[in-house]
Amino acid sequence: MAEAKGVAEAERVAKHIILAKFKEEVSAEEIQQLIKGYANLVNLIPPMKSFRWGTDAGVENLTEGYTHVFESTFETTQGIAEYVAHPAHIEYSNLLAPALEKVLAMDYQSNIVQL
């Protein structure tokens, strides 16, 4: 059983999730440039392993006004802390923040459910 636990531990990752609503005056082109800048942080910040994003698919209508989701993956929550403090992240955040009407951030360590 120790081997199965080791596999489960290896599958755990840390996630940094951002829910965002852009200000109405921010154009679609500006949003695309900001998303490209966010995605490029993977190339600049070693602990950041991947980046994905999407917009509300409208299935449950529980978004509370948020329109975009950004998901970054790290090996550990310590990697998230390094990312947040990294100069490239700080510089990018200073570009993104003024374009947002509202934002919600959450970090978590994924858990595997063993049935």
C-alpha cells in the first residue's frame, strides 16, 4: 500500500486560481494582451509549471459577475509563494490590476480521494 500512497503524493499539485471581471472600458484586444502576458510568466518564473484560462461557460449561472478564470499550477504552495514574490509577477500584476473591476484569488494544495 505504501507504493499507492507514493503515487498519490506524486500526483498532488498546488493551484493558484484567479477569478476576474475586467472593467467595461477594457477592450477585447487589451484583455487578450493581458492574458498573453499572464501566460508568459511560465517562461519567466521557474516554480510556475503551467497556465490555463477560460471564460464562463454559463452552465450554472453562479459566477457572481466574474467572467474569466486563470489557473496556474505549481509543485508546492511554497512555489506559489515564490511566484507571488517574483519581480516578473509583481510587474505583471501592476499591469493587470488596473484593468480589473473585481478579482478573487485562491491557492490550494490538491488532494486525491482514495475510494
